Amino acid sequence: MNPKVLLTLEFDKIQRRLAEHAATSLGKSLAESVAPSSDFEEVKRLLRATDEAVKVDRLKGGAPFGGIRDVRPALQRARLGSTLGASELLDIANTIAGGRRLKRFLLAVHEDEPIPSLAAASEPISENRAVEEKIKSCIDDQAEIVDSASPELSRIRHELRTNESRAREKLEQMIRTPSIQKMLQDALITIRGDRYVIPVKQEYRSHFGGMIHDQSASGATLFIEPEAVVALNNKLRELKLKEEREIEKILQMLSGVVAESADELIASVEAIGELDFVFAKAGLAREQKASLPVMNDRGFIKLKKGRHPLLSADAVVPLDIELGNRFTTIIVTGPNTGGKTVSLKTVGLLSLMAMSGLFIPAEDGSQMCVFDAIYADIGDEQSIEQNLSTFSSHLTNIISILKGMTPKSLVLLDELGAGTDPSEGSALAIAILEYIHRIGCRVLATTHYSELKAYAFERKGVINASMEFDVQTLSPTYRLLVGVPGRSNAFAIAERLGLPRPILEMARGHVDEDDRRVETMIASLEANRSAAEAERLGAEQLRAEVEQLRKQLEDEREKLREQRDKLLAKAEKEAAEAVAKARKEADEVISELRRLALEERGAVKEHKLIEAQRRLDQAVPELRDKRNAPRTGAKKSEAIEPGDDVRVLSLGQKGHVVEKTAGGEYMVQLGIMKVKVSKDDLERVGSAPAKPAVQTTAASVKRSRDENVRTELDLRGSNLEEAIIETDRFLDECFLAGLRQVYVIHGKGTGVLRAGLQEYFRRHKHVKSYRLGNYGEGGAGVTVVELK
């Protein structure tokens, strides 16, 4: 890209603003040298990385770059064998630690929100803990070598402190002596040239031996090293030299450790700089409230509410423009100070920003193109050069543009053909535009010449545009109107300013009829455009209202879904509790029946069975929506006959009708049970052939004959208690099956089991009589029981 074009479009100011958002010197350097790329894939990659950084900035508030320095010069010196200073080594250790924090931060974000570009960019960052820990074990946060850096250094410093203490003690004894105090300027100990001295008055110089190291500006005070501490100071000097040599060895050792990883650390630092540069782009996007442009390489530009990034967002008028689809050339006309040049610069600067991987200050969905080059001939009072270009300089610049442009270039021409005779200038402008148009470049040009308005009407692929001007206020609105050529507005302005009407009429008379028709046509176009704009704004307002209503409906629907889910969950919980309660009740009824059977030895009263049945009925959970529904029986039109399949509503059980009683009730077979039920408690569910049943009388609950019921019970080997329980169950089944005679086999044995059972038979309600078996029936080992 031509550097002059970058200056003309003020891209250098964008670079400086971008650098302000960089956290490190590496990022600032990259930001200040950022340049647009003509490689479509490269631009997409850059924007993808910027988009991910914007996502991280929005979710996490930016990335951590604390403690990171550009240590590449120090690393390169270490690689060449130089010894690094303590502060340089500390910077290297802090940079390693900062890089590790940055890398782990990005990888953690990547797990929650995919940021593949940034995660890949962080891969070269070294996590070399060994080098960092080695440096920090020898150098503290103030870049001082610690005593524990080596055993020798620790020994030397211990000896140093001991000798310093001795020297100070010796001098303190001297300055506390009354005879010496009167010879001292001040009773204190000071240091000159790393040696301990005391301030002595000039007149007492001869009373002291030792060496003079310094004197005050007035000469009244001499700083003397007494002979008593000369040996100690010499020892201290020797120890300090040893300390310096040991520190030098430690620094050489650490520099060697760094040199071994120098290449790895340089790559790490460069990767950190790239990431800082990307996050600087995100910071600039946040400041400018910019959005991600959709990029193409088809020469298509569509800006939605685009703003010049160097102008205040409150003052700038957004720009809507489309170039490269239906038309490739836009000719903008309008008065001076109307915003034509700003529009040109906005399109050019936003194109440069997008091609540099930066977000642009425009609405979402704006499209920008990757051009192979952008050319601009802009020279006016608003340019950073602050000078007016002459016709010759304009033409020289345009000639260089014509030589370098290609069909994939963007050309921006301001005041084309200005600075010379209007007729020749307009003809030259039309010829230049026609040549560029045939090449296929995208062109945005501004002019004052009315001839170019007609050219735009006649040429396919070329369209007029103008900067709106408010005649009522005599001021520009700075809005670009594509499709409407600009009007001179000279007569309207003159009339508003009070120019006499005769002069205005005479001036209008000098205007050609064709020019008047063009002005009338433009006025009509502006009126139509204003009406269409008003309708468009109304439609947008309606759409916004509809969108708001749709959102409200979606919110209400979501609330209803949540309420439904809560109600369903509550209903499921209540149903589960009801089932659990019913199961518990059933278990209690069953347990009660078993207890009664044991206690009453099988003689369970009928009313107790009915009570147990009632408790089981109450244990059945009812659905909430049917709990209050009236219980309905069979339809009046349906006749229930013996053999029909029915449902007993009060019990919720299915069975079939055995017979119809004289009282209008029905005997219904429910499994092994017969139940007498009224017609209102029955619902016919089908019909089936009547099943034969044993006729019984005087019982509300009966059991039909079961062919599988045994006629004998073998109790041999059982004790009396077990035998009674089994016998009780056996007699009930036989009684319900309608048997009249059964056999209980107890064996002869000691006779205890036989006697106990016969005592049980004597008081059993279903037993009519009992006797021992005859010959052929088992004799004394069997009791023959006759049932009622």
C-alpha cells in the first residue's frame, strides 16, 4: 500500500490510537507498524483473531499481560555469551511467569468458549519453570542477589556483616569518649569511598592519626579514617571485592541457563507480542463501538451507518453507501463544507482498517472488500497536510494512479478536474472517469461540475449522489444521498439572504432551459426521496415495534413453559407421594389380614373382609382432574346381561357378570371372588360367553369351584403351630371351592399332632364333623373332615 495514501486517509492516527490499547512495548511496536493486507485469506484470519479477542474482552474483561517485558535484546546477548545484569534476568523470569499466566488464561477460556485462533497463537509461549525458578532463587523482587544464591556468597556476606559491626563498634567507642568528642564536628559515623570515617574539626587534624578521605566544602571538617579501623576497613574492602566476584559468577551461571533456552524464549516473547497486538485491536473496537465486517474479494462495499473513526461519535453523521454491485462508480456533488471529502475518507479509511484486521465503526452486517490497492487523490483544507493542491499536482497524482490501478483497486478522487477552466476540467473529468470505469475499478469521486451529473445518468454502472443541504437553515446536513444528484442551491440561498428579486429573475433568465429542467427534475427526485425516506423510517419503527412485541410474546411463552414444567413436576411429585401412600396402606391391610388370620385361626369375619376391602379402595390414588368428576355407571341404553364383561366402578376392577339377582343386582366374578353389585356401579366394557358357576346362596362373597383345589393335605413332619396355619388356609380354599369332604394326613407318631388338629376341627366354623380314616383311607394317620 502506498505510504502517501495511508497518510492522506490518516491511517497513521488509527495506528497511534491502536498502540494506546497495547499493554506491552511489543504490542505497541506491532500496533504502530500495522498495515493493510491484500491477501483475502490473511485478512479473514486477522479478523477471526480480533473477533475472538473481542469475545474474551466482553466475557472476561481482557487478557492478563502484567509483568511482561520485551526481553529479546537481553536473550540475544545471552545467546552470544554475554553476562546479563540482575534486572535483566529478573525481567526474563517475570516475562516467563506472565506468559504462563496468559497462556493458561486463554486455554481456560477456550474450554468454555471456543477461541481456536488465540489458543493456537498461545502455543509457542514457553512455560519454562526451571529457568524462572532458577533466576528467582538467586534474585529478589528488587533485582538484588540474595545471600542463598551460593554458599560462598552467603559466607562472604556473613563475614562482611561481622566486620562492619566491629568497625562501627570501634568508631562508636571513640566518638563517645569525652576527649575526642570536642574534636568532632558531629558525633556520628559516616562512609567515604566504602570506608568508615568520622568528621573531625580542621584544627584537631594533628591529634588524629589515620587517613583523610574527604573534607567539607568550607574546609572546616575533615573526614578521617582513624588508625584503629584501618585494618578493619581494609578487610571490608577485600570482602566486598570477593562479593562482587561471586556475584559475577552467579550472573554468568544464570546467563548460561538463559542462553540454553534463548531461542525458545524469543519465540515465546514474539507470540506474547502478537497476542497483545490482537487484544489491542479488541480494545480499539470497544472504544469505537465497532463491529466485525463481512469481507469479500468481489469489489463489493456496503456500509450501514458507517462513521469516520477519528470524528466524535456524537457529531458525525452515519454514512450508508453501497458500491460494486449495481454500480461501480459513484459521483458525489454538493456544496463545499457539505461532507463530500469526509465521505470519501470514511470509505477509504474503513477499507484500510478492515484489511488490517480491525473492526469498523459501523452496524453489524456491513460488508467490506479486500482490494489489491487503494488510491486516493485528496487535497483540501481538511487533509492533515493542510494545504491546497494545484491542478498540476492533482493531475500528476491521477496519472500515477492510472498507471498502478487494476480491476481490483479502489480509487478515491476529490474535486476531480478542479483548478482549471470549467469546460475543459469537466471534459477531462468525464474522460478520466470513463477510462477508470472501463478498467473495472471501484470509484468514488466528488465534483462541482454539472456535466458529470448528466454523465452519471447516461452511463450504466455509474450513479449520482449528493450531500443533503437544508435550504431552510442554509446549512448542510452531511447526509449522503445515493441516486440523487446535488443541486447548486445558489438561487435559493441568495433569495434567503435577501438578494433583490429583479436580480434573481434576471439570473434565472440567463440559465438554459435544459439546466432549469435538470434542476426541476432534481427537485422532484429530492421530494420523492424525502417521501420514501419518511416511509422507510415509519416502516423501521413499525418493524421495531413488531420485534418488541414478538420478544414480549416469546418471553411470556417461555414463562408459561416454565410454569407448566413446574406444575408437571409438582404433579409428578404429588402422584409419587400418593402412590407411595397407597402402597403403604395396601401393605398395612395385607399385614392386618395376615395378623387376623393367625389370631383367629382362619375364622376371619365377613365384616372384617369388607373393612379391609374398603381400606384398599381408599388407598387407590385419584387423578386430580377426575377427583371431583361424578361417577357414572352404564349407559341407560346399554343392557347388562349375564356373561357381559364389565368394570366395577367403585373397585376399579374388571370382571364378568355371572347372574342377575331378583333384587335387580348383579353377581360379578372378579378373579376368584364373586361380588354382588348394583347396576349403577357397573360399566359394560364388552361381552363374553357366560362362564359356568357354582350356585350359592346366602353369601355376598363366594368363590367358584377351582378344579386345581386339592382334597387332601399332608402335614407329616410339621409341628402343631405350622400344621394349624396350613390347615386353616386349606379348609378356606376347600370351603370356597364347594368341597364337602377332605383328608388331612398327620401320621400316627406320638399322637400330639392328631389330637391338636382334632381339637382345632372341633371349634372350626366350616367343619361339620370329623373322624379317623377307615381301612383303605389311612387309618389313624388320617382325619377325614366333612365341611358344611
